[in-house]
Amino acid sequence: MSAEIWAIYTGMKLAVELGINRLQIETNSSSTLKLIDELSSSHHHTLSLIRAIEDLRSKMRHVSFKRVFHKTNFCADVLAKQAQSISTGLLCFVALLPFLMPILADDRGRRKSVRVLPA
């Protein structure tokens, strides 16, 4: 769960730095969403990170968190496995990696709808 919270924090920080003010974050971790939404445990070891997420959230106009089922998030799983073999920290891609195109198409086909938030 800590890795998921770090990923959300890092993604939100990058979004703020890029001037993105409407963001939808998808995760398959319901326990992570519960921690972020409720700050349910003041003694949780990621509390300072969750507070940092809330601070980033306040800098954006709209941030929503959405639970997606594991089987509809195959692209994230592929990227997570790929990241385990890379020794650097955060990687940002300026273009879609070619091997992800069919995976994204499959993910989109598994979902009932795809929502795009207006700018």
C-alpha cells in the first residue's frame, strides 16, 4: 500500500508542476482510497505522505479518486512490472510507448465507459 500512496503523491506532484488542475486518479487499492479519503488512522506510517497528498489536492481545481478493478487496469500492472527492472527513480514519458498501445486498447475494451474531464 505504501508504494501505491507514493505513486499517487508523485503523480499529483507532477500534475501540479505541469499546471494540471483537473485530475482523475485510478487505483485498484480500496484500502489506499480509504486512507486518503478518511485519514482514518492518525498513527498510520504514511500519514505525512497522505497529508502531502491533501496539500497537493488543495492546489488543484478538481481531483477525483476512482477505484478500478484489477482486471481493468492491466496497463498499470505492466508498467509496474517494467519499473521493477529499472534502477532509476521516476520516469516520465513524453510519448506513448509502442508496446502499450494494444494493452491500452484492451483495458479500454474491458471498461464500461471512459470518462474525459474537460479542461
